[in-house]
Amino acid sequence: MRKWIVVAAAIVATSALLPAWAGVAVPPGNRNAEQPDVPFGSASRTRALKTTYEAKYRKVYGLLQRDQELRSKIRAAASQFGIDPIHVAGAIVGEHTYNVDAYDRLQAYYVKAIAYLNSNFAFAYDGESVDTFIQRPQFEKCLGLSGSYDQWICRETVWDTRFRGKTVNGTAFPNNRFSAVFFQPFYAGQTFGIGQLNPLTALTMSDFVHDKTGLPRLDHTDAQEVYRTIMDPDRTLTYVAATLRKSIDAYEAIAGFDISNNPGVTATLYNVGDPEGRARALKVENTARTRRGEAPKLPEENYYGWLVNEKLPELRELFPSS
């Protein structure tokens, strides 16, 4: 009897932490009637290539349409993490419409993967390797954390609060993201592969992917293997699916919303990152709205996710609902 009293008390305590609107399913479709503004950087890249968003979308859609093997790999990766493959397809479509053009053939990504494996580079800034950098005392609180996800999220937070845009021990650090400063040795903002992952995202998801799939863990001291992983479709699609799963779980556990039926929202989070921080911010906003007697605000799509939801009927032809 005592056991059941303890269990009941734990359930009550847990429920008290959940928002009043917990369990609300976000319906399909866009919340915005018109597409939110596309950032200047995306627009300028597209103009420089003398193309259009629609042409870039058609190119990546054509790759998905032609390549049955790629569609099978997407379905397999999604299945490993218990998500609808439309989420993975949406992330790929968004990246190649607003970031870079897709290659015409899947084989090109494998060739690039081998090229990076044979290159000589490391994760470092101004001659200091990231491995040395994260041994600094400011990162001490991250040492006791287990799992690559919690460790790298902690390190990103330390970077943002203690180093970003600051001068520390005589070294001036850029006012830029941790991933751009230390993990993109060719040029800041560069992402790779069919999923356009950045190396820090892959490192963050390493243990989650390993535990679910058995793929080898990634090591930040082996930059070549990290780049090979994010270029190789057989591996990177698994990391894309893992990243999307984390976003779905974060919004349900923290913000109280089930976003698993809205690929535009999951694509948005794939694009902007930090799903836990954004879920916490939404929870705070909705708590205030509830106090004022207002309905909770649903998660919304950005320009990138808006396109995914707008094109959903066409994407569903390639990935029918089960």
C-alpha cells in the first residue's frame, strides 16, 4: 500500500509541473496566412546563384522523387526514432530551398564524405583546439553531466554566457555561435550533407544516435570522422531524424504541445535550433496568457517551416501516411 501511495504522490507532483494546456496537439497547417520574411542571407545567396526559391525547391523535390533509395533511407531513419518520415523530408526540403542547392544525385554526397575523411583540419579557434578550450575552468559544471546531448548543450551555454563577444584572459572571442567559431573550419555558417547538419549538432546527438542505432559515437578530436558522418547519407539521415525527435520530445515535455503532426513546426525547429530553450520560452508566455484568461499560443512556423506545410500535399505523394 505504501508503494502505491508513493507512486500516486509522484504522479501528482509531476502533473503539477505540467502546464494547464499539456497534451494539446498542434494541428496540421500554417498558423500564418502569409509566409514570414525570409532572412537577408538566404535571399542574397539565392540571387548570387541566379536562381529562385521555387527552382531550388523543384530541384530537391526532383531528387526525392527520382531516388527511391533515398526515400527508403529516409523512411528507415525516421522509423528508428518513431517519427513520420515527412518530418525528415521537410527538413531536407527546407535546407535545400533556403540554404544550398541539392546535388542531382545521391552518390555525390558519398563522394564528398570520402573527400572530407582524407582532408587535414581540426576543430579549433585561433590556434586553440576545442578539446583544450573546453578544459577551461568555466566549463567545470559540464564535467559531471552524462551524455553528449547534455554536455554539449552545457558547453554552448557556457560559451554564450562567458566567452561570446568577450575578452577572456587577453583573448577576444567573436560574437558568434559556438558552432560557427570552433566547428566550421572552412568558413562560418557552413553546413553539410543531405541534411545540412553542422558538426556541433552531430556531436550533440552522438550518444542518442548510438543508443538507438548502434552507430559509433563521434569524438570532437576526430573532425574528419565527424564530417564524414554528416556527409554520408547512410549516417546523416539518422542524425536528422534524431534531431527532429528531440524537438518533438522537448515541446511535449516542456511546453505541453504535441507537434508530431505538424512538419512545418518541426522543420522550423530544425532550422533555428535550441528546441528546449524555445519550448521553455513558449511555456512562460502561455503561463502569462493563462493568467490573463487568454488561450495558449500554439507553436508557429517560420518562413522555412511555412514552405514545408505549404508543400505538404506534394510531399505526401512521396511519403504517404501509414
